[in-house]
Amino acid sequence: MSASRLNRRITLAARPQGLPTARDFHLDTQPIPEPADGQVLLRTRFLSLDPYMRGMMDEAGPGYAPGVRLGQPMVGGTVSEVVASRDPRFEVGQFVLANAGWQDYALSGGSDLTPLGQMARPSLALGGLGMPGFTAYVGLLDIGEPKPGETVVVAAATGAVGSVVGQLAKLKGARVVGIAGGAAKCRHAVEVLGFDACLDHREPDLKARLAAACPDGIDVYFENVGGEVLDAVLPLLNLHARIPVCGFIAHYNERDAGTADKRTQLLATVLARRVRMQGFIILDHYATRFADFRRDMTQWIDEGRIVLVEDVVDGLEQAPEAFIGLLQGRNFGKVVVRVAD
Amino acid sequence: MSASRLNRRITLAARPQGLPTARDFHLDTQPIPEPADGQVLLRTRFLSLDPYMRGMMDEAGPGYAPGVRLGQPMVGGTVSEVVASRDPRFEVGQFVLANAGWQDYALSGGSDLTPLGQMARPSLALGGLGMPGFTAYVGLLDIGEPKPGETVVVAAATGAVGSVVGQLAKLKGARVVGIAGGAAKCRHAVEVLGFDACLDHREPDLKARLAAACPDGIDVYFENVGGEVLDAVLPLLNLHARIPVCGFIAHYNERDAGTADKRTQLLATVLARRVRMQGFIILDHYATRFADFRRDMTQWIDEGRIVLVEDVVDGLEQAPEAFIGLLQGRNFGKVVVRVAD
């Protein structure tokens, strides 16, 4: 019986410990489902494979969606053809962007489908013109905000997201340094994608090579791997650097094993909860905001809406002990030393 | 000889390992300096003590300024009185905000002085109306952006910064949960400062108590301590939470000892370099940005400015192996499975 008469599905057979193996997946066949009124039957033409799917194999999911249930088809974005329609909005033969998962056929109620129109390469709707490309676009342009002349670093440089990140950064006039695994990928990043440089993370001493490749520091680090790449990036970050966090593939296989370090757990939370974390040094803000602050605070104090408690220590010679106490939390309110009356 | 005829200075005698001790400081006396033309002589009235000073005791400084040199006076903000002036902008008897450091007298060229005018409590210029209050204002209002009904968590709740953070958050209509050391401070935070709740971090099981005190999760966490408070906060963060990072006093004494974990090193970099780190899940952005993306990317592809490389795998049955390869970095470009032609 041909694949076109049965629905082949790849289901989640077991929850992987670490890197998935072939045994974690199961190929079965089912009858092709029949669309009910208002439904369409989709034939999968292209299935997207993306790193986030590793998180979907864990019971808890990747943090923003529940995991795939055991025995159910793996989820995934697809370019699908409408092969039967009981929804007047969709015609047989039409190509749509869908979430049919790892199977030949799927039913849809239509609300999650995007008509693709005529595309020369419909599979691009899963890549550069789809979710990965969109991830690069929003992450780099809206969060990373590269400016001409700035240095942008992206790992997985030839991957679906990284390759677009780097090219968009070049379009915006930035200098782009990629990181990839192997000499062939690095050559490709420079020669085909137009990166200024690309480093092979399999070679030794990534830290020193990244420092040499970024003589003006790093202004935008598009975070998609974590691990030793982040180790190498941190010392090179410039003032006011931006880090869009889109994932950290280096750790996807360790989360369930409880081996993730505290930094990875923090990144996982930043990602899953869309957290914005921003360091600030107050010295930077006097020119723009100090007058507002003095006006507002003075008013709030006068109105009794803000209470200010001081912990006054008498005598300069008491400063060391008072300071040590401050570091131990022994103070109560703002510590000031009355040096002279 | 009275303190008014000599300049007592507290200098950095040794670089502390961990918590400073009295032996890391040295009290000496020097002749009172004479102002040159264009200078003023300042008499310290109030000296501010602040946690950032711990970082100034390390050779490398806190990350945004060099450390104090051995044998030099500790740096610090002061409320000082002009006692001699060879700068026409300043009059004897005038009070100014200055950076005179841990000493009775200091010279200034005038450019770092802010006249204080008539203040009922001039020491407040070092606290709620000065740098700590300004830190709370910018960090909470400009970065944390609390909205009415949101939950704001701040540690060191009765400290110079935390006490203002919490009160500002209440002014903005947020629910405020503080964390402080000891029952007296917690009572003060609720009864005097008006926090909705305050937890004693010395009592056991902070995680469970914080979860109970934040039934709607946490929208803004004003980071000033790190450590176990951050551990307790992370699982409770709501979508789109904001974390202004102003410091992490729990770790100030471990940085030189090389005991800081990777998360603390990350926070230290985020702080010192004023980094903005932001997690995003692309699903959130389709409604607002997908049309822009499709328009821009289509144009850039048509112009040949963006190259899209695909790694096409043939056959649904190949999906598991291709996916495992993707997690290992074996792919070259975007991975799609051609399921049917």
C-alpha cells in the first residue's frame, strides 16, 4: 500500500535522556483521516525541523508550550497542500503554511493555516521566509538594534536563524563575526553569506580567537547556543551591548538531566518568560533624568508619600565598621557618616 | 590637635579577601591642603557609605571604574561645606554635593560639585534624594516599568535603594513584596514603608514563602542581591517580566576569591557593561511584525542581498536522523524534510 493511501506518522516513543536516539521515535501508519464539516485535509509537502523540537520531547516542554505526549506525532511546521476541503476558504490544490507535524496527512480547522500563494520555493516558508527568518529579523532588528559600524556576533552561523541574522546585520552596516562548527561552514559564512569573519568552534582557544576577531568589542550577541560561546563573548561585550536570547542549543540536551548550571537555568527562564534583564550604572543617567528625579522625589517626600530612613553613624573613624556592617546587612536604612556638625 | 586642624583620612591599607576587616583600612592624618587658584577647600559634613565601595577595594574595581589605589583615601560621595574658595562660583559656607571620599577635607576644581541650596536634611542628598534614590527611580521606573496591579519584588527592602524602590512601586499602583534580614526590618517595610508584604530571608524555605506571597507571579524583580533570592524569584517570573540589574550584594565579597558561579559572572557583566538581555519567543510577534518581515525579506531576497541555503532531506522516515543531526550541528543551512513532491 503506498504512502499516499495511509498516513505515516512519526510519534514520540520515549522521552530522551540527553541527545535523542532513533529509538525515541516510532513510525506508524494510520488511515488517512476524513475532514468533517469546516475542516480541510492537508498533505504534507515539506516538514520543518527546528531545534525547539528537542524541548517538545521533554514532558515539561520547552517552557512556553507543553511537551508532546508519548505516542502522539511530533509537532512541526509544514508546507502542506489542501487535498480535500470542507471549508469554503480553502481550495483543493492550494499550498498553505500549517502545523501538521511529522506525518503525511493532517486535518485542520483552518484557523492555523496561512495561504502561501505562488512561491517559487515554497519550502522557504519554513526557513528564511518563515519562523527561523522571522526569529532572526525580530531578534536582531527589534531587540539587537545593530548600528552601522557595530560588531555583531552570532553562533550557529550557517544555521537557519544564524545565517539570516548575520546577513541582516551586514545589511544594516554592522561588522559580523560568525561562529560555526568546521572549516567548510566557516568558509561558507564568509564567502557565500558575506560575514566579515567566521570562527570554527572546534578549533582550540575560541576565547583568544574571538577577541582577535572583534578588536572593537561586541555590541550585539545574538544568543542561540550558550555554553562556551557565551563564555567567550562575555569579556568582550561593549557598554550598552544587547543580547537577544532566542535559544541555547548547546544545553538543549542537558535540561532534563538536571546538569544545567545556574547560568543556563537563568537563560532558560529569560527565554521562556520573555524576560528583559538590563544592567544599569546610575552615573549614566544624571544628564537625562536627575532633574526629573529631584522634582518628583521632593514632591513625594513633601506629600508624605515617600519616607526616608537614615542610619546615621557618628564620626569618620566609625566608617570602616559601619561599612563592614552594611555589607553584612546590619544597617537599617541609608547609611551616612556624620563627619562634622 | 583637633580634627579641624588636620585632615583625617581613611585609606585603603590592603585589598580584602572576602568580607573586609578593620585591618583593610588605615586612619592617618595629613595637613589640610591649600586651595590653588580655581579650587575650593571642602569640609566633609556627611559621608555616604554604599555597597559599590566594596568593588572599589578590588584592584580591578567594580567593573565600571578602576579600584582605589592602596594607600589612597577610600572614595565616596559627601555633603561638604565650602570652607575656602578660590573659585568665584562657590562661596564659603555653601553646602555642596561632592566626591570628597573618606576624609575630613578635600580640594575640588568645582566641576564635580552640585550646590545643594537650603535643605532641611542635607544628608538626604546622599540617600533618597541622591544616588541611591536616583538608582531606585531610574531602575524601577525606566527599566522595570511597573504597571498598576503588577507584582514587584525587591530585596534589601529596608536599604537605601530597596526602600525607595518599594515605595515608588506602591506609588505606581503595584503590589510590593520585599525581602529583608530579620523580623524588625520586615515589620518596618510593611508598617512604615507601606509594602504589601516582606519576607525574612533568614527564615527557612524562602522559595515557598515567596511563591505564597506572590500568588500572581512576579512582573518586576529589582535585582540588587543575587544569590538565593534570585533562585527563589526565577520560577515565579511572569511573561515579559523585567529585571533591572543594579547590583548583587550577596556576591560582592566572593568575586575576588574566584568563587563566583557562572550566573554571577553573567550578572556582573550585565551590570558593568549595562547590557540589555531579552528573551523572546517568536510566536508573540506574528501579529505586529510578520507582514513587515515578509515584505522586507522578499525584497532583499529578490535583490540578491539575502541568500537562503537549505539542507533538504528526502522522505518523512528520514526525519528522526535528520533531527538528531541538527542537534549535533551536522546540518548545513535550514533543515527541511521533503515529505511529498
